[in-house]
Amino acid sequence: MLYLLSLLVGVRSDPLQAAPFGSGLLPSEHALSRFHARWYALAMLFLAFDMEMVFMYPWTLVVATVGPSAVIEMFSFLGLLLAGVAYARREGALHWA
């Protein structure tokens, strides 16, 4: 069954045509190449601020009904995130040279 299916689909034996790129050029590096370690720190900072937006959107909907305590809680949350960015800067996670 698989043999008939491969005849119908037409599996290409030429490695240049079987490559997953539309241009037909060979890839310049391996698909599982490694990234430098400083990109992981930057990705973690991005995720922290992305999660900040996840928490801020519902907060904007209820801040008027909850009152000043919601504002204090949000500014304490933002202060905690700012302390994390200050720590990352002090440790050199944002220094590229």
C-alpha cells in the first residue's frame, strides 16, 4: 500500500528538490543550530513583559469598580518587574558588546 502511495505522490529522489525550502537553495546552517546564551535572557525578559500585558488587560476592566487598592496592587506588580529588569541590567544580560 505504501509503495503504491509513493508512486502516486511521486517522492523526489533529488536532494535539492526534496529540501524544505521554496527557493531550491541549500540551507546555510542546520535547522537545529544553537543560539547564544544571551538570547535566552532576552527571551525571558520578553516573556515577563508579555505576561504583564496579560495581567494588565483584565485589570483595566475592573480598576474603576475595585478602587485605589487595585492601583496600588498594579504599581507594586510593575515595581517588581522593574526590579527584575534592573537586576538583569546589573548582571549584564542587556549588554551586547
